[in-house]
Amino acid sequence: MVPASVIVNYPGGPDPIWSLLIGAIGAVLGGAAAILGVFFTQRHENKRNILAERRRRRDDKLARLRTFYVPYVDFSIVVRQVMREKAFIYAGETMETRNQRHDKLLGTAMNRVVEV
């Protein structure tokens, strides 16, 4: 700390050298604080961008897997349905119409699987 006798050594106020020095120190500290603020803000923004990119990649991967596996799941559901319905015949339906309906269901499901 600078003694008061050094700072105020003439009747008009503080010594101009000390005023300039204190102003320069304030400007340097203010600039350093601004630079640090920009640095930390940019670092935080980079982390957010990295997380957003990871999230986007994960969502894209899930969409690709979903489009790949949905036809297989649908096919397995159709096979299970056909296996259950082989045990009975709906009212007003013959065995031939049931078998044609099952063949059509299985054919449609198999075509979707083959497309993948």
C-alpha cells in the first residue's frame, strides 16, 4: 500500500503519476477479467456443443437401428399370430381362406424383411 503522503503531495490532488498507474492497473485487471470471462464462457459453450453432438449421434444411431430391426420384429409378431391362429378357424372362414390369409400376411412380412 502506498502511503498517503506520497499520493497526495501537492495541494491540487493526487500525483498524476499515481493516478495514471492506478488507472493502468485497473484497466489491466478489467481486461484480464474480461478475457477470463470469455475463456470460461467459450469453454462452457464447447462442452455444450460436444454433448449436443453426442446426443445427435446417439439419436441417429437409434433411428438407423430402429429402421433395421422393425421389419424383423413385425415378422416375428406375424409368425406368432399365424401359429396361434392355426389352432382354430374364424366363424364364416374356411381352412383354405385362412391359409390364404396367413400366406398373404407371411408374404408381406417376409418382403419387408427382404427389403432390409
